[in-house]
Amino acid sequence: MTSLILCLESERLLLPNLIEEFASIKINEPLAGFLVTEVPVHHLTSLLDENWVTEDILNARAEFTYFRRAVMFPNDMEPSFLFLPTSFFNDCRTLYSLPGRQYSPNLIALRSRIRAGHVQTFGFEVWTADHYCSFFKFTIPEIEHGDSMKSFPPSDVLPILRWVLADLSGFNVGAITAGSIDRQSALAGGGSCGIASTNFIESRALGTPRWRANRSAHFRQEMIRDLVLYHLIARKKTTVYWDWVEPCTLIDNGEVASGSDVAVGYSDYNLDMPTAHATHPIYDWLQQVLGQPDISCGASPVVPSTPGNFGPSPSGNNALGPAFEFKKPSALLHLDSISLDPPLDFSLPHMTFDFTSFAAPLSSSPHVNPSRPSTPLCVNPDIIEVSTPPSSAAAPIDLCTPPSQVAIKQEVIDLISPPRPSTPPLRLATKEEVIDLSSPFRPSTKRKHGPSTKLEDATIDLTSPPRSRPKVEPETGPRRVIQSVPGSIRVGAVFDSFSDAESAIFANQEQHGHKWIRGQRKMVDGAMTKRTLRCNHYREPNPIHRIDIDPSDHRQGKSNRTSCMAHININRTGAKCHLTLVDIRHNHEPDIPPGGTAARPPTTEHLRVVSEFSDTFSRQHLKQVLKSQFPASNIEDRQISNMLNKSRREAREQVEVLGGDMRSILASLEEKGWDHSVQMDAENVVTALWWQSPEQKNPHPPLHRYSHQRQCSQSQRQAVSP
């Protein structure tokens, strides 16, 4: 609640006296002036930043928009626009899945409201998997879909709407078309799918500006201002909701509501309209909002994306009110990527309000009973023809002429030629600061370079010989002295091989607290001629998310990539390797603490030792073995575990390729009917295995075997006969 008050004060959304009044109310006080919800006022904090807006706040905004448009078009006999709450489609999904598919009392009342003939348009929001999208329906077969994620509409929307609007004249549902709406992302409007879907309907019903992702904060502030001001007005009312409204005309055709015990139902404000007494809080809001500070920002022109051609009727009266002025959009106006954004005003549309007509005499209408008033008789609606207006001439936009090119001054610096004795050191900046690339890292040095921080240029002495490096003893304990390969890290330094150069550079930068890795390389005829070493922060962070997941649900992972451009080029010239470019300017703090070392991948010798003892040695034993055989290496425990697990996994795979362990092999032989025998030593370890297949046991065909048996039987009988 405190953050909400701070937002009102810092952004000057309301007058100071209203902000002070709002700060004095209790945080658990219900949001006043609404039928659809009684959510506590502190739920308005979901409109701050890019928080995910709660469903109750969106429903309150829908009711607010419904009555706002109803009083903005006083010439309509009854409100011609409906803004259904989110519970509408949730109930439709539940009832559509039940056997029989009977309507609920809310759906029967909605159908009766549409059947009366005063409804021209309606909109509703759909909540699916923590993501909001919206739909806007005209009295034509198509229905417009708005999704700030540019996703396809849910597959069940079309059949459910056809079921809800069945047999209603003028509201056939033929297809769903994609409406014009900006796309949200993790960088702009990440949690504003509810704000965007609500604005998709409001911009078509009220003519207000379209939602833009890069200006999402201004649309949230406008919603905060409207709802807070409305609450402050409604909480002072001494009457209740039923004193502010009267029922709209309903035409019932004898439909019977479902008798199931399914938990459906909601309070539908779309069945009511403001009374002629002007007692609804929306009238006072329309007057007081004009005196509040303006909320303005840049936004694109309002171009309603309609599936059909609409315009004023021949009589001059717009069927959808003065705020609806449909024009056939130009193809250029659909290019959302082009910035054509004039200043945008969040104030009310330019309309003429006769507030004196709101105060009608009390005798003009009977008093409304707090209990549900009776439904008046049906009045046949007027038939209004809608025609297409002539297309207005749009200002030409030149999209072909390229922008003027900015002259870029280029300088060539020779980093390969050795420095001349008379040539002064290369100056990269005018600030008198010398960075010694050979001295160890000093923790007291102040470094405040961030990924987007402007780097201070320094003077790098690339010609002076390396200074002597004293041994630094950190406070936490003795620091391991890193012996560099002979050769200083400067342009023109010579090494015998790429590995020698890499070892020297890695050791030098490790002393300064930075870890370097291998980057790109260049191969000529199978031999490497160039190697680039880079800081391990050199890439740009590139989070990858599925496009069907709402940005508010994205995982905020961490990355050590800061687009650091520090790098060194090593080129082979003949039999030697030379450093042709040295850039060690980092845009981040050192990673390696004083006394620490950088983790390096294990070598082939490390893998050989671990593989040799992986069957009997534990990680602690292998650590001692590696430390004794490779005292200069720094292998971490996790690296030993990875090598140990890899070696054991490869051994298991080899056994599985050969048929498994000894138990598995013997079981397989027995299952196939083979004869087998094993030989074991004193420790019960199998040293030999003998097996024989069924064909080897019986080499003769069955016919010969049976003939031999028969011959043996006859000879045996002759031998025993007298």
C-alpha cells in the first residue's frame, strides 16, 4: 500500500488532497462502487511496475469501462456495448463440457439482453495458463482477437461462442480474425498481458489510445488514477449499487437454466444501466477527472483494427457513438515497427457532456427498490444502417529513402611493426594513468565498471620492459605463486608456440583477477595460424524463452556475460607466435578473489589417472593421487567427480555392449538353452567362461540320431536273444 501511495505522489496522478485522503483509508477496505467484486483496495498494488494484474482488478476495470461508456453516449436508449467479466468464459467452458450443454442463469440473461436488440458490440477476456487475451465482437460474423503474445486464440473459443450466441439475430460467429495489438516482451510490458487485453477492448469501445509495450507504465498509471479516484468518490455515497442503476430490457423466450450443481455464476452488471437521476459514481468521476493532472506520453495514432467497414449512418448519427469513428485503415498504419508516435493524451475523448441533464427531476422515474427491480416491457429497437465512409487522405510516408549516413572517422593503428626508438608510446587517452600488465592484481584498486558503464581510457605502456613483481601475501593465507612462461604480455611479444602464449596470458590475467578462455581461431591448410583469447565475460547475455510462455512467468536466470571486449590476438609467423593485439580493458569487476585461482579443464593425463583408478578409488583418494602427481595443477573436487562419473559410465556402457555383467551373461545363456561353465580364482572372481550352443551339443541331424538309436536297440536285442 505504501508503494501505491508513493506512486501517486511521485507521478502526480491525483491532486494532493485526494492522495492524502487515499493514504488515510485502511488497506483492507473493499474497493467501493462495484458489483462484480469486493476486492480489498490494497490489490491495486498489482498495477505497479510489471506485476501480474489480478483477475478481480481487471473485472473492476471492466465494470468501470461499461458504465463509463454508457454515460458517455446518453443518446442510446440502453447501453449498446457490453464488457463481460472473466467469469463469463470460465463458466461457458464448464457448461460446454457437461452433458446436455444447458445454459446457466447468467447466460440466459445475457441472451435475453442481446435478444432485446440494443446491443451492438461486446468484449470479454479469456484467462488461460496465467495469460490473458481478449475478444471483441461486432454485429458481423467475424470476432476480433487481441493477444499481446501474438499467440493463436484458444481452440475452444469459436465453438463455445457459437453455442452461446446460437439463434441470436445479428450475432453469428463465423471466424476469428487477428486484431492490431502491440507485442509484449521480457524487456517491455513483460507482465502486462491483462493491461493489454483490457486496453484492446477499451480502445475499440471508447476510442482511447492503443496499448504500447514500451509505454506500458503510463497505461498502468492511468488505470491506477481512474480506479483510485472512482473509489474515493464511491465510498462517500450514502446509497448502494441498486440505487444507482435500473434494469435493462430483457426478452425471454422460455429458456430453462441448468439444474446441475456445478459451481457457476457471477454478478453481471451488464444487465443494468445508470438511472436518469445521475446518482452513479461514474457521473462524479467524469467531472472530477477533468481537474486531475494529465498523464501524457508518446504513443502511436489510434487506428481501430476492425474486421469490417463501418462509418456514420446516412442520417448523420453514428450507430456506435461519436467515440467510434471507423475508417478504412491504410496499409502503412499497420506497420507497428515504424515509430509515428505523437504525444498521446490520456484524458477523455473530445465529447460534449451536458452535466445539467444528469440531474433529472425525481418524478421522472420511479424509485428503484433495493431488491431486484422488475424487467420493463420490450421496446423495438431502431434499425440503423451503417455504411462505409470515404477513405481519408493519409499523409505520405517515405519508407524507401535511406537515412542520411553519418561520417565515421577511421584510423589505422599498426600493431605488428615493432616500435621505433624515437616513437613515443602509443597514447590511447589523455588521462595520466599507466597500467602495468605484469604486476599482480592489487585488491585496493577501485573498479566500478559495469556492462553499460562508460570506460575510462588509460595509457598502456607497451614498450617498457616488465617490472619486477613482488610476492603478495593476502590476509586470508599464502597465495600460490604462478610461474609464467617467459615472455611479457605486450604487442610484439614472441613465444615458441600457441600453448606457451596461452599459458603466459592465462597466468598473467589470473593474477589480475580475470579468467580468460580460448575464442576464435583461423586455420590454413589444416594448421592454426591465428588464435584469439578472450575474457570469459565476452559474450552478450541472450536468454532464450518459449514464445508461448507469458513473460511474467519467465525464469530470471543469471549470466556472467557482460559483453567484455578484452581480447588478445596471437599470430603465427614462421616458427614463432607473436602477440599482434593486446586489449585488457574489462568492463566488470575481477572474478577471482585475492589468493584464488581460476578453474581450468583437466588435461589428458588427469583423465588417464582417474580412469585407471575409477573402479576402486573414491574422490578423496583420487584427489590425493592427482595432487602428488600434478602438484602445479589446481583440480577442483567437482571436476574430479565429473571425471570419475564419466569413467564409470563409459565402463558400464562397454559392459552393456558386451552383454552386461557376469550375472546377466549367465542368465542369458540359460534362457537360450546353452551349456556353460565358469572358472573362478581364490577370490571368487571369474577368470574363464565356457559355453556351448544347442547345435554344438547335437551336431547330427535328428534323422541320423534316431536311426542310430534304432540300430543300437536292434543290436542290443540280438545280443540278448537266445
